[in-house]
Amino acid sequence: MEQRRYERRRARGYLVGCVVAVLLWSVASAQIRYSISEEVNEGTVVGNIAKDLGLDKSTLGDRKYRIVSSNADHLFHVNQNDGVLYVSRKIDREEVCAMISTCLINLKTVLENPLEVHYVVVEVLDINDHSPNFPEKEKTLEIFESVLPGARIPLQHARDPDGGLFSVQQYKLRPNEHFRLEVKDKGEDGKIPFLIVQKSLDREMSERQSLVLTALDGGKPPKSGEMEILVNVLDINDNAPIFSKDVYSGMLDENAPVGTTVIQVNATDLDDGPNGEVVYSFSSIVNQRLLKLFDINPSTGEIIVKGLIDYEERDKYEIEIQASDKGLAPLATQKSVIIKVVDINDNAPEIEVTSFSSYVSEDSRPGTTVALISVNDLDSGLNGKVICSIDDNVPFTLSPSLQDTMYSLVTKSSLDRETKSQYDVTITAKDAGQPSLSSEKTISVVVSDVNDNSPEFSLSPYTFYVTEANEPGASVFSVRAFDRDEIDNALISYHILRDGSKDNKVTSFLNINTESGDILALKSFDFESLKTFQFQVVATDSGTPSLSSNVTVNVFILDQNDNAPVILYPVSSNGSAEGVEEIPRNVNAGHLVTKVRAYDADIGYNGWLLFSLQEVTDHSLFGLDRYTGQIRTLRSFTETDEAQHKLVILVKDNGNVSLSATATVIVKVVEPKEAFAASDVKSATMDEEDNNVTFYLMITLGSVSTLFLISIIVLIAMQCSKSTDYTSKYLQEPNYDGTLCHSIQYRSGEKRYMLVGPRMSVGSTIVPGSHANTLMLPDRRTMTGEVRHIETSYFLPYFFLFFLIFDVL
């Protein structure tokens, strides 16, 4: 069953397909065209569509023959019995196809079973059923009597709803000697009539003209429409004002005050009454800017200044003025007035720095360009001629360029920042007007630094005094240098010059702060071993390349009272300062008992020794010389005096905190014979002891003498190689002939010093702070009063040692 149903459905599908194919095959289309005139009566036959298309009339009803999809289907209908197309109502072509030259109505007819579509086009033909029509039946024109022949006056054209030949084809004007008609074809807009004046009008002869304009279409017979034209001839002002001059020109100073009269124009009119009254004004074409600058008196014709007149803005003005009368139809005459502006020197020169380098290197060569200057003066002639200058007290000059208004500011000499680091250059620009105007402009030129200056020390050489026994690691003195350059070129670092020589070994115990220049001693100085030394400090800047300078530093060690006096005599065999002296009882007063000898390694007051009796048996018997240490009897001995006396001698220096030593002398008073015997025994016992000592002392004395002589010879040889014209003055020795045979007192600041040493007879002056080691001799060879130092520290110890040994002997 299911299989049979499937076969039936399949058969039906084939059948439907065949039917559709037949229908599609049988659809046909055709197009026919008919024409009818408009306004035909209802029921008028248009055409037999069935016959024209060859359709079977008997099947039209069954196939539902009809008109479809037409906007004009209410105008036509088709009879299904015979296939004839009829008019359903009167057709007005102007209504159906307004403004279209060819009126076509498209109809689409349809037949079913099979489907057929046929297109029918019906052309509605125009008939002359409308007359031309003017918008107005009467038109009034007003024309001045002065209108010239040939003037064209457009008229309203007539309209005809019909098209083609039945539209307006021509116009006619009732004959008139003053006017004629001219028609211009505008194409789709139709024909436009123009009224042409062919003869001058004269209102006094005829103040009104009546014309009839007729419009005709192209029908046979033609239809027409008329319009009456009334022409009113107006009386006119037929004389225009006339200016008294052909050319008006005037001169005006710039900056003229408001209200200044520039020029006066004059015009006349031959007419009478209002037509002859003249009114002056600016023409309508005058620029609005001119209206802000000038004004004109409408009655007198005076042109006056209204705004600011600037020659630099505009040097000439051309103004169109108008003279018109007061007629109903005013006539006007225009004339150009030329106003020339006279330049006044009212603008100062303007200075502009077009290119400027605010920094110029101090090593720039003369002629280096610093800035480009341009000057401008808005005035003209001599008023606009500018001369530029700058001050003579600056190392710059103005160099003119090829253009008169351009200058170059260049260096004219070498620059030195350290002398002056900035220049304020004032440029003065002055014009040649009378009176002349000028302006100034100041520019600041900064001279940039170049590392061209070495560091300079505040003193050269430096001399410092350092007290011995200073604290190790502490700053003892400092040096300072300055650099006249700036920034990195002036950033200074310090270091000590260490060349490794024997004389500069002491610098190994010195350190310097590279930034501040403070010098630190890494150990304590001892005056007795080192009295003076010299070294050099180098100051280097941070420029590229860097520059440096040296300074010599002289250091003198100041003595401190750190050595106690040493007793040389008396000294016992066990080393103690004790001695026994025997004297005869019969000695007189003033007898020298003995002499206490001592020395102090310090110098000055610290080494100046004073002797005093600290303990004595009988103060009336013995006296002690305070300075020499000599013990003498004050009186003769008596029988009642004791045979033995003990003297304790105190030896102390003169330091602020004095140091001292004591010696004990036992004085035995003997009878004269015993004294001589004791003396002989003592001499005999001491001869053996002193022989060896004397021998060694002689060797030492000879060695010291030899070294001393060599030093003297070397010194003399050095001085002989130079000019030795010195004037010597012996130093006076006031009151000292003690153990150390010479002392010199001097002051340094608030401190007071004494040099104690061998007697000197050198033509010299002791330099304060030299500590008896430096003699300063005036050098007569130079004119600058230079002082030369002679170091005596090499041979001065020989003086001390020589005289010490000599005194012992």
C-alpha cells in the first residue's frame, strides 16, 4: 500500500511540473499604441485590442481579460466580450499631463489560462481648447521722461495651458510711435515680451500712454488674450551736479588732529528747486576703513580727519566722493579725491636680536660673532635711515652686513672672564630725522670660563712655627690656594710633593687634606733633633687640561722646656752631682772656691740657667754668682768657723714651667800646709784618672774643630761665589758670660724667646722664630730689598760642642 501511495505522489509531481512548464511557455506579451484627442465623449472607442492582438474573442470572458496596474485605469475600460478599449470619461490633457509635451498613458492588460500580459499605450492628443491669459488685465508702468531710446522694459508674459503649437506663439503691440515690442524665446519658459523705448518721451507733451499687448497661440483659427498697459511719464531731474575741478588732490600730515580739514570739493546743479540742491557724500564703494578715518560735510563738501592717520600704514588714500541733488530721482556725479600723507618722524627705530648666543668663551678670537642685530624704522626717507652704535668701553663692536638694516655684534679684542665675567652691551639705534628719535636695547653677554689660570697660593713661601711635642695626627697648619677660574676649573686639590730625596724624608710624616689644604703631622716633632725643614705643596685645579702651582713651606720647630739642666761639674765617680773642695783657711775674701758647670739642651729662656744656693752652712762665708755658678768666699775664715761646709746649689732654667737640678759641694777648710799637701795628693791621684779623659777629649776637640773648619770653609766658598757686600754689626752681649757664653732675647708675637749659644760676631740679624739657627743677611745686590737666609743649623752645634769641650778642658 505504501509503495502504491508513493508512486501516486510521484506521478502527481510530474503532472504539476508539466502544467507549470506549459503555463510558463504559454505566457506571452505584446504592446500596441493608440491615440485619441482630449475632450472626446465618454464611450468613445479607442481601439480593438483583441483584433489587433489576434486574440480569440470567445475566450476573453473565460480568461478574465482586464486592465491591471495602471494609474489611469479609471480613464479607460475594456469590453471582455469583444476586446474593445473604450473611454470611461472626458480626458483633459492639461490635467492629466500638465507641463508635458507628449501625453502618454500606459495600460497593462492581462489574460489568464494561460497567462498573457499585453501593454497598451494611449497617446492623448492636444486640442486648442485654451486661450492665452495674462496674469493681470491691466499693467501700469512709470517711466521717466529722460529714459533713453533703446531702454528695455520686461513685461509679464501670457500663459496657455495647451502645448505645442497651441501654446502662445506670438505677441502683438498696438502701434505707438514711442514704443515697440520685442519678444525673446526662453525655451521651456516660453516667449517673453519686452517693451522697447524707440523715441524719447516728453511728459509735457503727453504724460500718459495707453498700450494694448495681445498674445496669440498657434491654433487655426488662433486664440488670443489681451493686457492693457498704462505708461505714466514721470518728470525727472535731468541735470546732474557738476564738480568744479577735474582732479582733486591734497596733502595731509600724518598724525593730524581729528577735525583737520583736508580738502573741500564743490559741485553745482543747473536744475532749480530740490533738483538743484547738491548733497555731498562718500560713494557706496568706499572701504569701511576709510569711513573710520575721514568724514565729509554733506553741505560744504569739506573732507575732514576723523581717525588716526599713519603714514607707515598707508601713504596715499584715494576716496570716491559723490555729489547728488535732491530730486525725486536724484542724479549723482562721482569724483576721486587723492590724499597724500606726509611722513613725520614719529617712529623710533626698532631693534631686534635675530640670533643671539648669550655665552661667549673667553678664549674667543677677535671677530667672533656674538649676535645678529636687525634694525627697522617704519618712517621713510631720512626719517627711516638708522645708524647703530654701542659703547666704546666694551670689547665688542658692530659690524655692518650687506643689508643696511643688519649688523653683527662681534668681539673686537680678547676677553678675560677673570677681569670681567659679564658685559651689558647697550645697542643704540638713531634715525636721521629732525628731531631724531632713538631706541636702545641691552643684551647681556656672559663670558664663559676657560681653564687659563693656575691656582695661586695666598702666601709664597709659607712660614709656620710649630711647637715641639705636638699631638700626632692633629692639624698643625694649613695652606690655601685660590683659582680665578670658576666651577671645575677652580676646584682645587692639594698634595705634598714627595721626591724621595733625603731632605724631604720628613714629608713622609706629613699628610694633607686634598680638599681643605690642612696639613697633619703623623708624629711629634723634637726641637733638639729637628729644628727646621722645608717641603713643597702642589695645588692642582680640575680643569681640562689641569693647571697646577707649587709653594714652598718653611716649618720652624719652636722649643719647649722639656729638658732639665744637666750638671757637668761637680760629678762624683758614681755619677751623682757631688764634689769636695778644699781651701786654705787663710784665703781672703773673694777667693774662687769652685765653679758649678751645667747646660740645658733647650734654648732661649728654656736654656738660660740661673744658679742659687738652696742650702748653705754659713751664708756669711760663701757667695754664688747667679749667672756664672762661681762660688767665692765672702770673707776671711776665723778660728771659730767650722772646718767643713756643705753647699747645695740649685740650677734651674727660665721656662714657663722651670726645670731644675741640684749639685752638692763640700768645702773643707784646711790649714795652709795641709791644703798644699792635699792638693798635691789630689793632683797626683787625679793625674792618672784625667790622663785618659784628657786624651779622649783632645781627640774629640780635634774632630769637632776639623768639622767646624770644613763647614766654615764651605760656607765662605759659597758666599764668595756671590757678591758678599754685607755690612756687619756686632750684636751686643748685655750681661752674660756664664757657662753658655751667649744669649739673645727676641719676641715673636706674644711670646718671648732667648737664644743661648756660643758668642757670635757675625754681621747679621736674628730672624724671629729662627731659634738661633737662621741668620738673615741683607742682599745689597738687588733693588727689591730681598732678604737672603743663611742656614747656620749645620755648624751651630759645632760651636756648642767646641766651647763645651774647651770649657771642660
